[in-house]
Amino acid sequence: MEQTTQYAYQMKADHRPSEAKPLDISPLVGDWINTKTESNYLVRVVLTEQDGRLMFRGYGANEPDPIDWGEVEAVPYAAETSIVARGFHAFYKHDGIERHLVANEKQEILVIQSYTRYLDGSGRTSHLGREFYHR
């Protein structure tokens, strides 16, 4: 029987352009505001480009002022066989709280799914959110 190659789990989507061509992250860069004014999640996100890297800064819902989570590097992703970034993944870990943020952009709307897990012993239930942002 023939041995399985290291590529045995590839699918059509894995046939990608070379990384020698940098992703165009410009469709993601900007100041994004939550379309839901009474959000309990992120009220605003700022995506910037720094030396070819995509940087994410989130502002969590809080009254009277949003909480600045600080800046982290986000991993951009292209759609289909394009070299244009249409989504990203970012990760935060604050005081025993882990947050994974997964996003995609289409037609000037940024959709962010957040997955929150509590490792602080509080017993709070892990949760997810999905919200829409515009510039």
C-alpha cells in the first residue's frame, strides 16, 4: 500500500498564490464602528498597517467610556485565490480572559465573531458574539 504524502489533507482551497506576494491588507485598514449602538461587545475597532503587518485595537463596551484593550497583531487572510486580505484573526489574553476574534469584510461591512473563555476561576460561561461594523 502506498504511503500518504504530507499533502494528504489538502483541499482545493489550499492551492494558494506564493507568500512572496504580500497580501493587500488595505480593505481592512480603518476605524470601524459597531452598527449596534447598544452592543455589549466591541463598540469600535481600529485596524492599521505597520511595516506590512495588520494591527488590531479593540474598544470594549463600557459606560461611560469604552475600554481600550490595547493593540495586538492580527493575522490577515485572503479569500479564494486572491492576494487581497478579506479577513483576519486576532487574539487577546487579559487577566484570565481569552478572546479570539475572527473577522471577514465584504462590501464595506466588517463582521467580527468573538469567542470568550474565562480562565480566572470565576465560573462564568464561555460565550460568543457576532456583530457588524462600518467605517
